[in-house]
Amino acid sequence: MKILVTGGAGYIGSHVVNTLGENGHDIIVFDNLSTGHDWAVLYGKLEVGNLEDGSHLNDVINAFRPDAVMHFAASIQVEESVREPLKYYRNNVANTLNLLDAMDHNGIRNFIYSSSAAVYGIPDKLLVDEAVPLHPINPYGASKAMVETVLGDIARASDLRYIALRYFNVAGADPKTRIGQAYLDATHLITRALKTAQGDFTKLSIFGTDYPTPDGTCIRDYIHVVDLANAHLLALDYLMETKKSDIMNCGYGHGFSVREVVAAAKKVTGINFTVEEAPRRAGDPPQLVADSTKLRSMTGWQPLYDDLEFIIRTAWEWELKLKQRRRQP
Ligand code: UDP
């Protein structure tokens, strides 16, 4: 199939592009390289462009005529979204509308959307299924929920079909260490812990130790990025086969606390980096764990890497490689 991938030079997008390429798909990546990298695009053609530029987008879609669009390009940091909400509504909502416009204009009907567990806010259930009401508690989550509403409305009014995949905490890297997370200002827990182990930071802060969880720190469902990439491929197959829109959670169904992740990171790296207890970070719900029954039963998805130490090990090998690469002139 021909697939246009926005944000395909970024962390999750580049792993999905790799999986699509390995499965013989024809790909164009549309990315402004604001946080992505050209070297991360292992398959297909890279078109450097901004989603704000509707006419560029239109030209690319018109020339390529993709069977489906996968949309990863977005701003993704919860804390930043609280400080700079406008950036999040512009990049995540307004730019997605541009993309949907360009698709509509060219009669492109199939859409895979990167949504997030942040749409749930503070869920009233321990295991979150897709029927749990959406009450986002930060602008990032709100921006993802808004686009889900938009997609539902467009799908009811036209023949657009979509799968929205609600990602829980994506981590790890390509087990062959070719690609991985490479943001300059990484804020996610596992990356931050590993960069602290490497000496890039003097200490790792644990944001909040008074949450209503067994050890007082937040619990998250960490999913390996390659398992998430496989979920995209299966979701696309499902969409093309059934022509039915749907929403599916992507996670393993069990979580780890911040303290457990820190302990695993120390074990994998063999480095006893400094950790401090710090106040809560704005916008963090205490616990987010996926009920991913729907993804499994509807697409046949089965995780390959449901193992926190494996996730951290692949991320660590990638961090070591990245550091080496940045040292080279
Ligand atoms: N966290 C932390 N220290 C850090 C980064 C994150 O304690 O340096 C915590 C954060 O408060 C949250 C959990 O780790 O409870 C996961 O945060 P992350 O940013 O990785 O993902 P999010 O759940 O916000 O998408």
C-alpha cells in the first residue's frame, strides 16, 4: 500500500515507517524535522514540510495519492502543554484539520491517528478501556480528545474511516539500535533516567511521592515502541478490511511505578545514579494502565516485548549509540 506518514522522522513515526517498510509498503514521510531527524527515516522518501502549509500538503498528497495516511506529527509534552497551550492547539488540532482538509480534497479516506491515554485524564477505573469517559486534565490530552471528536463527526458525515490508537507510555528503541528517541530536551521518565545514568543530568527527580498508589509514585503502562509499531500495521489492515472506524488502546495491561522504573533503570545500566524526591508535576494523573482487549481481539495484536527490563535495555543501547554519534565531529 501507499502510505503518507506525517511525523515519520520522529520517535514513534520512524519506528512505524521501519515496520511498514519491512512489510513492503510504499512510504512518503511528511515532517518538518522540528524534533525528528532525516537519518531516522529508514524507508521511503522524506518530504520536508509543515502541516501549516496546506498547499504544500495538498500537492504532496495529490502527487502521491496514498491509500492511507498515518498522522504522528504533534507536540507531545504534558508539562509544556500546560505552559504553552496555544502551541498544542495549533500543532495538534489546527494542523490536523489542515491534513484532513487535504485528504478530503484528494478523496483519501483512510486515516490512522496517534491519540493518547492522556484523553482519559484521571480515570475512575484501574484498567482503562475505551468506553471510559474522556476528561483530559491538560491541554495535550485535550488537543488529542478534540481531534477524536472531529474524526467522529467527519466519519459520520462522509466516507472517511479512521482508527484512533490511544498510546499509553511508549518507550524503548529498535532492538537493532538503528533508531530511537532523539529529542534534545527529553522529558520522559525512562529517557531522563538513562540520560542521568550517562551523566547528562546530575540527578533524576521523582515528581510526586504522595499519590494514592502503593509506593506513592505514579503508575504507567510502558509499551515497547516496536510493539506499538506492529499495532499500527495491524490496525491499518483491520481498517482496510472492515472499512470501520474505531478507537483502540495500546498498552500491555499492567503498570510500573516511577520508583520501579528507576530501580529497573539502575539494574539495566549498572549505574547507581542520584535520585531526588520532588513535588508533583502539573497535569500528571496518578495511574494510567490500558485495557487493550479490543486491540488484541480485533486486530490479533500480540506483544513481543512485554518486559520492562528489555524496554529499558533497548533504550539504553540506543542512548549509548546516540551519545557516541554526537561526540563524532
Ligand atoms: N517522571 C518523573 N521524573 C522525570 C520524568 C517523569 O518522576 O524526570 C514521572 C512523571 O511525573 C509521570 C511518569 O514519570 O508520573 C511518566 O512520565 P512521562 O513524562 O514519562 O510520561 P507521561 O505519562 O507524562 O506521558
